[in-house]
Amino acid sequence: MYDRNTKEGPHVTTPAPPQTAGSAAAVRQPPLLYAVAAISALGGLLFGYDTGIIASALVDLGRDLHLSSRAQEIVVSAILVGAMVGAPVSGTLVARYGRKPVVTGVAVFFAVGAVAAAVAPGTGTLIAARFVLGLAVGAASNTVPVYIAETAPAAIRGRLMVLFQLMVAIGQLISFLVGYALAGPGGWRWMFALAAIPAVVLAVGMLPLPESPRWLVGKGRTDEAAAVLRRLRVPGSDIDGEIAEIVDVRTKERGAGWRALRGNWVRPALVVALGIAAFSQLTGINAMVYYAPKLLTDAGFGDSTALLTGVGIGVMLVLAGIAGTLLVDRTGRRRLLLWLLPGSGLAMAVLALAFLGGDGTAGQKWTVILSLFAYIFLNGASMQAVVWLIGPEVLPLAVRGPAMSLATTAVWGFDLVIALTALTAVDTFGRTATFMVYALMNAACWIFVLRRVPETRGRTLEEIEKALRKPSARAEEPVNA
């Protein structure tokens, strides 16, 4: 098993002074590094806004277009079907053309989809527009975390990547605030249209940013990769050593791709990435994000209270994103999950049982709201903080494109299952039974993390990959934090 303060690989000629993850994180990093993370993470803000705005829009959209519960599920799910297509397609594109141009193209799709949804004359056109938005959401969720992971140093990689999830949460909060402010007949059109503004900012902001140095090495452009790393690392960093390590790993895997996913050495990492992808949805987070206002109005809450509760969900998501950003490099990915998932499951169980007390009493309403907020925070600070982080970290470079496409498609596939079944399950089995299943999924996820998920804090992507290849240092074994 690797010591995180040592490296295996070629001899380097200009070694930097050894640093622990904590001391390296304290060093002032180049502004360009933060610009790469912040600007590309606007894709996360758009992802959050476009998936979250439907919760508020449905309150009036369903009435304006006279949509049944099944029709509302289809409108919600159109963006998820698009995401399932956009994720694998973007995986092929980033491998061929690079991370930067794909993120720029994603911004264009976000803008086109937002405008099309805003001017949609009917339900069919709206579904098509949300499918286009889904293409952008799937591509952003697949590409942006990989782009950030491949440009960030190991010491602060976690917090920079969690910035993507924090931006998703901020986008969802903005969507709830906008939904509350624009509630009323026809307001949903403006809700959709406003997403075009950050899409334009993302497209323009990506233009001066560099390409991923690891993608450049994969294309044989090592001099360009070294030049990029010099702009992204603090003075005195071992650029030659980092390039040599990337080249060494890449050389062993040259020619790998989709077919390499069948390899035994890849399987442990793939199981981790796919498992986290599935549980990120099966634990119930998006059932609450998409349908909380609808579920609350059906349970006897007034429209205003339901929409304000949606705003509260957005606030909890942002607070959870901040907590995840602060904790993921300090406590580690695995430990964060093991600490917070039990509370997430307990909060969901309390929410489920709260509906047994009948509808309408003040005590029951406060129990519902507080347990809902607790669940959102605890699940958001754990599962949602790491879902876009662990995959790019554990998946090897040669298969990172196709493997992340597979993992991202799994996220959206299970998200689609939740979106298509949540209202129907509530109508058929009731809120208590439906939410209790989500609570049990939190418990199952905790067991999965305990048995399968490694600790990746403080290790370079190449160290993680080399450990994966060594029989004595299997990827599924946790690294002591």
C-alpha cells in the first residue's frame, strides 16, 4: 500500500521539497488554478439550476398545461433521458477533442435549451427542450469533474472538485429563489429563460483556460502539458516528475479504451464508481429536490409554504456543499461518508414516520420540514459531495473517459428511475412506505462504503492507479487517513 508522502516512478531531476497534504494545501496556489475550477464549475451551477427549477415550475406548469402526475414525471424526466445520452457521447468527445472544447460546447447547449424551454408553445416542445438541456447536463457532469481532477494538485483536488457539487447546490438554491419570486401563471417561462445568462458566461469564460495536461500527455504533447502545469502549480513544484509519472502510467496503458473496462485490474475501481453513482440517487435526494413542493402541497401545505420549503432545501444544499468542501480534504472521502450517512438515513426515516400522524397539525408539519432539512444537509454533505469526486479519482487514466461516461450514465439512469417512480410510488404505496425505502437505501450505502470504497485523500491520481495494479495494494483497501 502506498505511503501518501512517497512516490514510485522514474527518477526526477528537480525534486520539490516534500510536503504533506495539509502543508501543500496551505500554500497559495496560482490564480489560474482557481479560475479553472470556478469557471468550469459554472457547468455545475447550470446543472443544478436546470434540474432544480422544475420543482417550482411544476406548481404552475402542471396547472397551466393540465398535466397528470404521470405527465409531470415525463416533463421532469426528459432532462434525465437527455443526460443519459449526453454523458456517454461527451466521454467519446473529450477523449478525441479534449476537455476544454467539450465544456465550451456544453455551455452552448445550455443556452439553446434554456431559450427553447422558455418559448415552448406546448408540452411536446417543452419536453424536447428539456431533453436538449439534459444533453448539456449529462456532458457537464461527465466532463467538468474530470477536467478539474486532471488540473488540480493532489493536496487540494478534493475541495476543488467538490466546488462542482457546491455550484450544483447553489444553482438549485437559485432555482428555488427564482421559482418563489416568479410564481404565478406563465412565470415558469421566465424561470427557464434565466438559465441562458450563466451559460453565456461559461462559454466566454472557458476561452482563455488551458487544456487538461493529462489529456495533452495522452496525445503526445508533453511540452504543452509541462507548460500548462507550470501555470497551474506553485513555483518550485516538480513539474518534470509529475510529467514523468503521467507518461509512465500512460505508456503502460496506451491503446486502452472501452475494451479495457473488462480487465480484472479495472473492476474494483469500476465497482466503486458505479456503486457510488447508483446510491447517490437511490438514497432519495432528487425525489426531494424535484418533488418536495408538489408532495407538500398534496400533503396539505399551502403553495407559499411549500415553495418556501423549497427555498429551505436550496439553502440546506448550499450549506451541505460548503461543509463538504471544507471536510472532504480534511477528513477524507470515505470517513465523511461513514460519519454522515447514518444520520441521513435516520432523518429520512423520521420524515417517513411523520406522515403517519395525519395531515395538517402544526407539530406534524414542523417534524416534516425539520427532518427534510436534516436529510438534505446530511446526504448533501456526504453522498452528493463525493459522487462527482470519487469516480475521477479511482478510475485509471486510460479508461477514465469511457468509465466516467458509464458512471455518469448510471447516475442519470438511477435518477431517471427515481424521477419516473417517485410520485407514482407515493400515489400507490403512500409517503411513509416510499420514504422508508429511501431510508433503507442510506443504510445499504453505508455498508457498501465500509466494504468497498477506498480513501483517496492526499494521493496523486497516478499513485491511486499504481496501487490499483498491485496485488498487495488493491484499490478497494482504504488508505489510512
